[in-house]
Amino acid sequence: MIDRIEWLGHGSFRIQGPPLIYINPWRVARNAFHADVILISSDQYDHCSPADIDKLRGPHTVVLGNAGAAAVLGSHMSVLRPWQSINIGPARITAVPAYTFTAHHPVSKGGLGYIISLDYYDIYYAGLTDVIPEMKHVQADVAIVPVAAGQGTMTPESAAEFLNAMRPRWVIPSHWGTLAGTQLDVQMLEQALDSGISVVLHETVR
């Protein structure tokens, strides 16, 4: 499963299916294959980009996101509430809360993360979030977490504390190397993780 998850830079990912899933496409190349599912976690411009969504959307693409994203994208997407699930082909997608305790991404914005259950693996995409109480209900084999503390999200230290308690098999850092976050943040996360948890740094695919 881990080899089917591609980091596209910043908070954007592609999961090879079926179904073919994109998360927060931003500055992506047009794909020869339309996405089956596009997940949008917030209305922030680098997560909710109509131009990038249009590059990937076909006649049967399902676009899912929060109410803020719906205000940007209109009727072209369906709204998921926290803890609501939907089955698309062999994948089960569950929306989970994502917010920070600062003004960056407050709970009032209704941000989302996602748990994607596919081929007996659970992939957790945390989104723009601190370590929040709702995370104690999340278990996953793969955890994609932000490490760019400059965006008001979890720090490498707080992310490591959460991950050491959850104990996924693999961790993929997100939200670094672009608007905020550096290789040093990734190294700090890796050093703070318990043995048995592997940090995976896929090369950016465009």
C-alpha cells in the first residue's frame, strides 16, 4: 500500500486505486486518467483549487469536502460532515475533524481530515490540524501528518507524541518544503518517533 501513495508536494497526494484518489490537488499536472475521487479538506486556496480540480475531474469523478470548500466549488461537490462515511468502489472514506487551537485553522472553519480504508489498510490524512482530542479515535496503518509548525499546525514534537501513541506502520510528513516547514522539521519528527514506525519520504511527483 505504501508504494501506492504519492506525495505531489505541500498537502497534495495521489493514492493509486482503484479508485484513483487525489487529496487537495494543487499545482498538479493534468493526468491522462480522471480521478475517481477528489478529497478537499478546507477552503484554503492551496487545498481547494478549482483550476487543479478541473484538470483531474471527469464525468464520473466524485468530489468530497467540507462546507467551506462547497462555498468555493458550488454544486460540483458533495459535503461530508465529521465522522460521516461514504463507500466508493472498494474504498471507504470517513471524514474526521481537523482544526487548530490558534486562529490559523479554528474549529469554526470546519476543516476535515480523512480516513481512507482500502485493501485492508487504513490511511489517515490529518489535514491542517493540531493534535486534537478527536484523534484518540483514529487508528491507521499509514498516517499523513503536517510538520509545518509555521502554519499553526502540530509541531514535529507533538506529532511524534501522537504517532507514538497511535503506532502506525508508516508516517508520511506533509506541508513542508513549500509555504512552510523544512527538512529539519521532518528530521525532528523522525528522531522523536519510536522504533518500528517508519518515516517515508516519497519523491514529489508532478
